[in-house]
Amino acid sequence: MATVGLNEVVKVYDNGVLAVQDFNLQIEDKEFIILVGPSGCGKSTVLRMIAGLESITEGEISIDGKVVNNVSAKDRDIAMVFQNYALYPHMTVYDNIAFALKMRKVPKDEIDNRVRHAAETLQLTELLDRKPKQLSGGQRQRVALGRAIVREPKVFLMDEPLSNLDAKLRVEMRVQITKLYQQLQTTIIYVTHDQTEAMTMGTRIVVMKDGIVQQVATPTDLYNLPVNLFVARFIGMPPMNTIEGRLGKDEAGLFVCAEPIGTDSKEQSTHAVDSVKLYLLPRYETEEVLAHLDRPVILGIRPEHIYMEPEDVERYSDTKLQVKAEVVEMLGAESYLYLKTQWDSNLTARINDQVHDVRYDDMITVALDPDHIHLFDYETEVSIIH
Amino acid sequence: MKPKRKVWRGIVTALLLIWTFFPIYWMISLAIRGNEELTSALSFFPKSFTFEHFRMLFVKHHFEQALWNSFIVTAISLIIALIVGLACSYILVRVRFRFGLRKVSFFWILLVRVLPPIAFAMPLYFIFNYLQLSETRLPIIVAHLLINLPLIIWFTMTSIDSLAQGIEESAQIDGASEWQIYSHIILPQIYPSIAAVGMLSFMASWNEYLYAVIFIQKRDLFTLPLLLSTMNSEQELTQWGQIGAGGIISMIPVLIFVIFAQRYLIAGLSSGGVKE
């Protein structure tokens, strides 16, 4: 039940490694913030700095408006759930949950009430007398959650709490944590490398890479309006397809002439193919976009925006492509098509149906939805169109 | 298993058992024989039975005094060694040292254990003499600390080091102070090693002779090993029966301590807290 502010936070480890760079974030009360990024991007370091387990090299962290840089972890009134559970192995589940309250000298009756209430919320009542080693992974993680919620802290910190669980349990716990969030109505900061967790649970997501914040946005905005290629490729499963090319213009309008950039000319010549022009919608013809004319760009398209139905291909004939089918993955409600373009780059299409009539090596024509095309600068990878 | 191997196994086990238990049997059998039997050629089984030697221990030698002395010296040195040693280990493992001081400190602590005990006896003797403490129990207690501290630090350092550090961080966030983390989280997890090293230290202290013979001059401060050794003196005939009886009695506290400490020798006490 608090706000958290991070102001120009920098973390440099003793060995000189720059883990976090100029981190700025204002977290509102009752937000479910997700820090997401590949391993080593500094997201856990940020969390540990908020927790007080890691010193802050530069900048300020405040909880409820009070700067906590020099407040020790035990006095910050935060609770944390660790990836490896970090339960007290010599204590029963009851004592594990009660420990923090005992340390704060809460009266015994109240401890008992609160522990039993937390246990009920997490279906742990039956397990209160057990030791951690007698529990399964999912139960242990529930105890770790119980230990956090019993405290009724200002802020919850969760450091990849689900990554040690198997796939099925992970989905269950994901739902449980979301429910818990709705029940508790408190501020949660959650670290994960799993974009599915990020997208499904968070109210706002912070995408990090190499210690630098790439984008802070709601899940929908992050998905629809990624600010750069990294965010675009990191969020979404399967990831966004990219097609390298050059921005051009003729009488029919703006187009991306698809061709691999950056490979040497010799290689290019062996793959000599008819260049494919993928036309952009007239509304993109702005000054900002025109500035990239004749320059290399990267076109991005999400798998669900590649169509193969004849009527769709007909409708979007300005953006159609000849591709070779490589693999068809049938997932039941939908199918993934793994495709290869004439210039040898890979595309993935998500078809909202069961695909039966495509075989390996079949040549098919697909069309890109021009409304959902993203365009990125080739060098800076910053978004031009989204 | 093949029957032949089974037989061999049985034979080896039996030999080992005889090897270990024979001295104890012999001690008991000496302690309960009459004096007349002890002076002549000894038979394997005692022909007479008496408690006289036990009685004589207390009447003639004030054995109870030696028992008490040994108990005091062992208990005080063990308690101090455990308190100081465990705290030392925790600091050596968890506190950050600069300039490789950790290695240096650890080396010095181990060195005390590695050097022959007699090397420390002379300097200590002079120090205590100078301080006019040689008539007290202090020198022998300090000497026993010297034996036990390095062992305790060495032993428990490895166990503390193997504990998952995330658990301490978790306690820190739960609001535990450094002292509470140490007493509520660290120590309970290493009870098995404390029990094991406590046993070893107790025995080392209880049976210690070299320092006792150098540091203890007053007869009413004699510890058990020292008193038993005086019964084998040149002035009078060796009292085999009383030595045996003394041996038996001095074994009892060690046994009690071992049985008590064994309850904590449970393997895997610290497992299950974190996902490995």
C-alpha cells in the first residue's frame, strides 16, 4: 500500500560491472509492476536494491515518498518472495510464516490469527506442521507467498517466483498470484524473464536490457506500440517477424524493398531473386518516415498478422509474399507455420485454425496485414512506424 | 551376497569388535577383582568379585574432587570455546574481509591446532606464573580452549559456508537483526555439526593429560587423567584395580554427553529450504 520511486538509480558492482544505468520509475499505489528482460539485464539487481539487499551506487530509491537509500532491509517494511523459496528449513510451515511477526513482537494471539488466515488463503492449513523438506515445489512456493502476505507489507517484491516450478504448476500459480493481487490490493514489483508472465499479470511492464530501461508501458501498449526492435521481439510469442529491406517510394506509394542488409555482395548475388516490394499504407507518408527514404530499415510483423486465406491475400495484394512452408505446428485451436522467404529469411505465421493442407516445401502466398506493420531504423533499431 | 563373502565379513567384524572391546573388558575385569588376584598371574575371567576398588577411590583418593575438577574445566572451556568459536566462524564466513585477511586469520587459527601442544605449554606456563595464576584453574581452561577453538572454528565454518545465503536475506527482510539471524536462523541449521564438534571437544578436554600435568600443581585441582596417573607412581605399588575402577567412572560422563549430543546428529537438518 505504497508508492515506490526510483530516481536516476545506478548500480556498479565492486568488480566494476555496471548492472543498472539511470533507472527512473514512479510506481503508483496498488500497481502490479513487472520488470522483465533477458538474464543479466539488471532486473533482479533493481529489485534487490529496492529490498535493501544491495547498496545503491547512485540515485535515490523512495518508498511512500521517503528516501530509503540508507534504511536497512529489515526496516523498509517490504516482503520478498525468492526464486529458490528461501524457507527456513528447520522451522515448520507455521513458524516460517510466523517468523516475521515474531521478529516484530506482534502479540501471540494475533500471530496465530494472521498465520491461519494466510494459510487459508493459500490452502496451506493442512501443511502447517510440516517442515519445508516434506513439501513439494508448489507447496514451498505457496509457503514463501504466505510468509510475505502475512506481513501486510507496504510493497511486495517477487524475484522470479515461478521459474522453479514445472509448466503446469506455473500457470496455476500465475493465476493464484493474480487473484492474490486483486484480493490484497497492494503494490507488487515482480521480476521475471518470462514474457508470458509479464503480459498476463502486470498492470505496467518495464522492459530492461543491459541495465537500461527500454520501455515502460501497459501490456497492450507494449505489444502494439513497441518503441524499438528489442521490445518488439522480446514481447510476444512466437516473437515478431522481421524483414530487412530498404525504404523506397514510387507512384504507388511508400514501400519496403525486402532484401538482406549487411551481408556482403558476393553472397547476395548467389541469392539473386526478384525484389519484393511491400507497400505501406498512405497514412504513413509523414515527414518522419520519409526521412528514412532509401535507407535500410527493418519491417516487423507479428505472426498473427500474416494471412494465408486466398481472400485475405487478394485483399492485401500490396503486401503479398511467396514463401516456402518448412514446418507446420498444429496446436489445436491454432497453428504455427514456419516459413522461408525467397531471400532465405524465416517467418512465422499464426493461423487461427487447424492447417491441414500445407506440406513441407509447398510454395504458398501469404499477405502481411498493412495495418499492423512496424518499421524500425536499421541502425538504431528505434521504431519508425507502429 | 555369496555365502563365502558373508562369512568373511562376519569374521572381520568380529575381530574388530574384539579389538575395540577387549581393553574395556579388561578394565572392567581388573576393577572388580580382589586385590589378591591382582598381584598374582592374571586369569582371563575374574575369580573373585569386589567393589572395594571403587570404595577406595573415594575414600583414599578423593575421586569426587577430581570428577568435579574435570567437569568444571571441561564444561567451562567447552562453553567458552563454542560461544567464541561459533561467532568466529560466522564472522569469518559472512563478513567481508579486505586484503585476504580471511585466509590469514584462518591459517593462524589452524596453526594452533597443527603445532605440537607442548610448544604452547612453556610460554603459557611463564605467563601464568608471572600473573600468579598458576594456583588456579584458569591456565588449564585456557589451555583447553587452545585445543578446542581451532577445531570448532574449522568444523563449523564449512557448515555455515554451505548454508544457502538466500535464507539469511529472507530473514533480513522479515525483520530479523544480525543477532537474530545468527541465533534463530544460522545456529539451528548447523546443530548437527555443533553436536559433532561438541562431542569431539568434550572428549579432548575430558581426557587431556599433557597440559594438566604442566599447569596443575595443587592436588585438590587435579583432573581425572592426572589423578589416575598418580596411582601408577613409583612410590607405591601400582593400584591396577583402582585405576580400572577410575577408568570406568570417568567413561560415564563422556557416554552421557555423547548420548545427549547424538540426538542432534541428524543429517539433512538444513535441507529443503531452497531449491537446489
